[in-house]
Amino acid sequence: MAQVRIVSNLADVDAALQDLHITEMNQAGLVRFQLDQQAPLPKAAKINVKTHPGRHGFILVNPELLKCKSSAKTALETSFNTMLDASLERIDQELHGVEASIVALEVLVLYDDNQMAHNGPSLPERNRGVEHAIYPHPHFPRFPNFEHGTHQQRVPYQPAYGTQQERDEAAARDRRAQRALWHAKLRILKVRQSILKERRSEMMSKMRAEFKRIMEERSDLGASYADDEFPLLA
């Protein structure tokens, strides 16, 4: 009666044949092989490449297990690659938007005064409005409405800047404020760009390393039929 040897990979098959001194195909009836239920998926897949329907080779007693192992490997690889590609694409899309903004800001920060658009009220209207005062220790409600009080309680209005020098200084402050805002945004976006690049690199290396460990370790992956559709890797 043929011996049954449990194997996890092709090396186990060769070792069994050497151990039994089997060197010819006409000795195939001396041994049968049984695939280990915890055989790593890639190693089982290599056995699958060498396994075909027939009766003149070395009989595999559990071909259903080999089929499940091969199917599990294909399904898991497909799900993983789809998930990783989608994740990297989302990062790339975000990174593309960030880099486009960086390019635009790097141009804007080089603008001279004549290239900068005016922001805020027109210069003849600058600084016009109700008077404001600081109250370190107010003795009235937090949001008093003086406009509906007596004439003496109403907040007076102050005029706009009265000299060209004051208006020119206001325009210069506008430009400095705009440049400062552009520089601040540029710094923020460059940090964000760096983080996204690091995240992309980290995701690729860590996810692939973990997947490699999963595929190479002995486990019940593919030990029988399993639903690969739900839940999906996302």
C-alpha cells in the first residue's frame, strides 16, 4: 500500500522521493501526497503549477484543498493590490492638488508691488467707522448696544485717513499682509506635501511587508472555502 506523505511545498515532495529512493515514474504507486492544510499560499501555488489531472504521476489525495489554496491566493492578491492602488491614488490626487498650490504660491510670493491686486476697502474709505475702545474691566453687559441708547451713549464715528501718507501706508500694509499670508500658506502646504509623501512611502513599505508576511506564514488561509466578497478591503 502506498505511503501518504504530508507536504507543504515542492521541496517536501523532493525530500520524500529521496527518502523513499523513488527515482522513476513507474514507482509512483509507492507514495501519495497530501497537502498540508496550513501550507503557505505561495508554496501551495507552486505545487499547483506542477499538478494536473492524470493517473501516471504521484497522486495528490486532497486536490480540493489545493484548489482552495490557489483560489485564496489569487483572491487575496487581487483584493490587496486593488486596495493599495486605490489608497495610493487618493494620496496622489491630494498630493497633486497640494503641489499645484505650491507652484502657484511660489509665483505669487515673487510679485512686486505693481503686480499685487488691491484688497479691502478703497483707500479713501480706510479706517472709517465707529470708534473702538479697549475695556480691560467692563462694567456693562458683554455686548452693549449703544446705538439704541441716548445721544450721549451712542458710539461716535471716526473719519477715514486724511492724508496721502496715511493712505499709502495702508496700501503698503495690505501688500505686506498679503505676502505674509502667501508665505504662511506656502509653509503649511510644504509641510503637508512632506507628510503626504512620507505617508505614501510608509503605506507602500508597511502594507507590502505585512502582506508578504501573511502570504509566507503557515496558516488556515485557503484551508477550505471562504467568502472573499465581504467585507471588502477598502
